[in-house]
Amino acid sequence: MLFEKVRDIIVDTINCGEEQITETAALKDDLGMDSLDAMELSMALEEEFGLTIEQDALKNFVTVKDVVDYLESSAA
């Protein structure tokens, strides 16, 4: 499932516990993601899913669900 892939990438990218990552977890507030983490996450997602994430889209990622929804809509 897509959420599990995204969760694994987030764990590897921002070094937080897997149990912290839920669809409603806020990337910045709940998971402690900073701007460098955001860029690393973006690159990891682009590599895993073979797409390019625009900077404007990246700024709109507030929760883990935002990332999953973006990837689902990009795959369509």
C-alpha cells in the first residue's frame, strides 16, 4: 500500500519512529521535519516513484496524508 511506502521513506529520511507516522501526523509539528528534511524527502519520493515534485506542491505537504494524496493523484 502507498501509505506504507511513504511511511518507510519518511522513517529513513527524517529519522523518526515508525509509530509516530500516521496519515494525520503533521510533517513539521509532529515529526519535526525541517526544510532540509523536506528536500531530502522530496528527492527520495521522486526516486522511488519516478516523478518530479514541484516546489509549490512540496510547500503544500502539511500531513503525511497530503503526501500520499499527491502521489495518488500523480500516478493517475
